[in-house]
Amino acid sequence: MAKAIPFFELNTGAKIPSVGLGTGGADPGAVAVADAVTAAIKAGYRHIDCARLYCNEKEVGCALKRLFDNGVVKRGEVWITSKLWCNDHAPEDVPESLEKTLQDLQLDYVDLYLIHWPVSMKKGSEGYKPENLTETNIPATWRAMEALYDSGKARAIGVSNFSSKKLGDLLAVARVPPAVNQVECHPVWQQPKLHEFCQSRGVHLSGYSPLGSPDAGTIKTQVLKNSILNTIAEKLGKSPAQVALRWGLQMGHSVLPKSTNEARIKENLDIFYWSIPEDLFAKLSGIEQERLVKGTVFVHETCGSYKTLDELWDGETSDA
């Protein structure tokens, strides 16, 4: 019988639900994100992935409050993640940023709070102009994150878009080790070396864009159009999206698919009671690899900490 894999245990002892609804990419203030959160919780999701950057935490908060008030679900049954944006990295700005997130989400705490990128920007800056980039000081930002963990307002803390090297550097100085590294992860960008490193250090890998970016890139990099994935989906009688998501669970990481379509939201959760057999699973490692989220806007010759993409990703820019 297939192993369901409903959650993964973090180094804090907490259990993170293995499938979460991603809320990035929805229009700021769009009613669609509130409807998506409502549909997801009613369909059985117990994990919602948020961020200040997405500019829709108020709408997510309103949807959650309605669901709690109507008794659809209790707060303790839902895992809520949010993220610190780059312009709030100064230690004194970190607690204020979480406070704003908690206000918008109408919550007393988040289950997980992440540093969104290993990139620092000027306080109050908007957009991605090079002159907004400043030198990063991840250890100082992390100490402020640890204080939030101590306070109980963030029940776990972690990072996002960190290379193996950056994660290793942080682990070397952290009092509270990061519980999670949330990164791009899907069959076209599998990151086996990062996977292995995270596993060896007790850091859970969580995969954003687990279905790739359907509207971006060439046919070669469109995950759901990949011929190997589609052949496997046909053999198993599943959709390409379901196979891509189930691949993530069997690899050992949580997945955060985004959708505002109720039918697809339900389909993306139907990945627990079947599995990809070993022979077909092995074929997925033969897919040509390419990173889709490159972070080009965080790289500049004279501004910020990274002059090249190689410096941002510490060499993890091709098949890694």
C-alpha cells in the first residue's frame, strides 16, 4: 500500500503538513486568494504559505478568520508560514515586520517564519532597483529571528532561497538552527545536492513552484509539459501536476502548489494514497535540469552583496 506522507517532522518536533497552498502570484487584494484559501481548507489543506511580498496577507487573514469563526477548522489545525521581506532585514525591523504580518493575518503567532531571500534592501524601498540593494548581514538578521522564536510568535524559523553554502554558514553561527529551507524544487530543478545537505543537517526542504511556472520559460522548462513526466502520468492514470507533486513527497520534501482554481486545488491534494513505482520514479532523474527562478534582480556589479548569479547561488546555478 502506498505511503501517504501527510506531514514531515521538523527539528523542533513540530509536524509540517506535506502539501500547502501557495498564495504568491495572486493579485494584491484580489478576492481570488481569499476564495482559494477557503476552497483549500474546505478541501482538506492544513498548510497555507504566505509572505509580506505577496501583498495579500489581509485577504488571507479575513478568509482564515471566517473559517475559524464558522468552525470549519481550528487555528491549531492549520499551519501558517510567512516570510520576512528583504527591506526589513535590519534587526530592529524584524519584529515589526512580523507584527504587521500577524495583524494582517489576524493571528497571535505563525507556525513558521522565513527569511525570504539572503538579500538585504534599504528600509521602505519598493521594487527591485539596484540602488535599493544593501550589504547583507544574515547572522544579525537571524539573531532577531531567534528572538521571535523565543517569544513564541514564530513557532519555527527558517530560510528561503539559501544555497548549501549559505545554509551551512548560518548553521555554524545559529543558536536556533533553521527548521526549513524553502526553495524552488520540481522535476526540472531537483537540487539533489541541496536535498542531501539539508537532510544531513536536519533542515527540512520545502519546495515552492513545485509545478514550475506554467506561463514562463520554454517548452523545455515547462514542468507540466515535460514528456517524461507526461508518459509517467499516462501510465499511472494521474495528471502531470499530481505526478510532479507526488515526486516531491517521495523525495522527502513538502510541496506548495499555487492555484486559485477550485478543481485544481482539489486535484493537487489527491496525491496521498498512491505512489510512483521505483522504476518510473528513477526515470524522472533523467530530466534535463534548469533553474527557473534565477534571482537576477538581486545581482549587480556595484550594489548589494552579489556581483554575479554564481555568488548569489554559490555555484548552484546549473544541474545541482
